[in-house]
Amino acid sequence: MANPLTPDVLVDPVELTRALVDIESVSRDEKVIADCVEDVLRSAGHLTVERLGNTVMGRTDLGREQRVVLAGHLDTVPINDNWPSTVVDDLIYGCGTSDMKSGVAIALHLAATLPDPAYDVTYLFYEAEEIESEFNGLRLVADSRPEWLRADFAVLLEPTYGAVEAGCQGTVTAVVRTHGRRAHTARAWRGVNAIHAAAEVLRRLEDYHPRTVTIDGCTYREGLNAVRVNGGVAGNVVPDECAVEVNLRFAPDRSEQQAHEHLREVFQGFDLEVVDSAPGALPGLDAVAAREFLTAIGVEPAAKLGWTDVARFAALGIPAMNYGPGDPSLAHAPDEHVEIGRIRDGAATLHRWLAR
Ligand SMILES: [Zn+2]
């Protein structure tokens, strides 16, 4: 197949968005798109290019004082009657238009057309963001090629509809267990009911006052919720065990460890087991490149409440933000689309920041 990402497509981030969308790349099937992107980066001449699986990295080595990363995932969720792309008025429809080939297009357009940026730039196009994290290209790079990610600041071009989302909240899932003693319900006084004992767990959840925390002007709203309850043996048995699964979303001023400790305090006296957790990420707005980025964008950052790959950079000590042209509420939707004007604005804005 001839590479559809030709020089005249690369100069136009809108055409490039369409071309990228029209290379099918559902998670685990990113070889073709990664080949095309690698080819573009290698022919740029001013980039050092490396590849790991279907993740491709191209970077300038101009000896600038600061290095920034522009990153985007190449994969999409499964196609849903929305491929290849179509254009209706000023909207491009199709799988991946918002999440996040319009963002990838902006980064790839800059990689190909900006040989002399104000910072050294690492462009990272990675695989398998939309599926289990064991396949996540950014995670694989962090594990085996952490030097690719070394930078002062990173921008992920995930859909934010032109807003800047800084940092992200962490998450912990834990199981709180209550114990009792089994007995026949006809002689219930011989037993201890573990489900009744869970009432205190639920009461603590109901009484819980989640914090609202503002860091660097970004407001994070925490939350602690029961998300599942398991218990019961049979219709005539006093149950001896009940498990309440709880999920804490925590602001990034707590470390993962502190979040675990916080849960142990809330459920003091109960048996608590952490089953899954991921750290949050501080907004990191004091990095020079981050401040200059915000000046160029000209919008106040907002907190990211969900967990995103931004946290993978934060774990390496690199402040990172999300900024992309797509509308996040359209991600994964059958009528997924992106506004052409947003793509042009995003490309022009990032160009202004990098070409300064
Ligand atoms: Zn995405």
C-alpha cells in the first residue's frame, strides 16, 4: 500500500485527520498506521526515530534547554458503522475523529513541518490506549524505554474540545469485609449476621464528606462510593461474610499510599483489602514549558477528574496536560465527529507555542 500520508496531506492537519481516520486501527491492529507514521517521521530528516512494537517515537535533538513531549494514541475503539470518514459541512465524522486522530494529526503535522522548534520536541505515537493497560504503548515505553519520555513537560492530545486539563485524580478500589457466624435462621441467635454488620460500613460511606481540593487553580472533587455488595449463603442461613467494594477517587495532593491509609482510617475496625489502585497526577503548572504553553493557549486549566495517561508522565516526574480538538463527549460514540475549525485552531495554537 502506498502511504496515504503524503507531503501535501501532511501540511494540512484537516486532510491529515481524514487520512489517519481512513487507516483502520482498532486496538491490537495498529501495524499499518504505525508503519505509515514511522515512514513520515523517518522522511522528515530532522528527527531521530525509534519504534517499539507499534509505538513510534520521533524527536528533535537541537540542544534546546527544554524538551516537551507531544503524545497521542494511534488506536481506536471498534468501528461502529462509522468508517471510513465522511465530511458534512464543517464536521468530519468517523471512528477516531475525536478520540483522537484529530489530535494525532496536529502532532504529526507539526513533526513533519516544524524542523526548528523553540524546544526540543519528542513526538510519541503509541498503541493500545483503548484496551487493558497491560497492552498500553505508553506503559510499555515507560517500562522499557523510559528515556524516550524524558522531558520537562508533556501534552497529550486527547479530546478536550480546546480546553486544557491538568493533572488527574487517582483511584483506589478496595473491599471492606465484615465477618459473622453462620447459623440456621430458625436459630438465628446462635449466629452473627455479617450483612447486618455491613450497615456500619454503609453508614460511614453515607456520612463521608468528600474533599474539594484546589491545586494550582484546578479544582478536584473527591468521591467515595460503594460500587458492589456481595453477601449471603442461602435463604435459611445467617450469613457469615459480607463484602462491600468501595471506590475512592482522590485528588493528586494525596499519594497512592496516603489514599490507601485514608481508606483504612475511614473503615477503621474493618478488614480492608486494596484490590486495584492508580496514582493521580499533580497539575505541575510551575514548569517553565507548562507556563509558556498556557500563555500560548490562553485558557485557564481545569482539573481532569478521570484517570488518564497523563498520570504515567507524572509518575516519571513530568508534568503533563491534555489538550486536543476533539469533543470528549463524542469519544466512542457512533456519531463521533470533530469540528474542522477546532483542528485548525489547535494546530495554529500549538504551532505558535512551538515556533515562538
Ligand atoms: Zn483517547
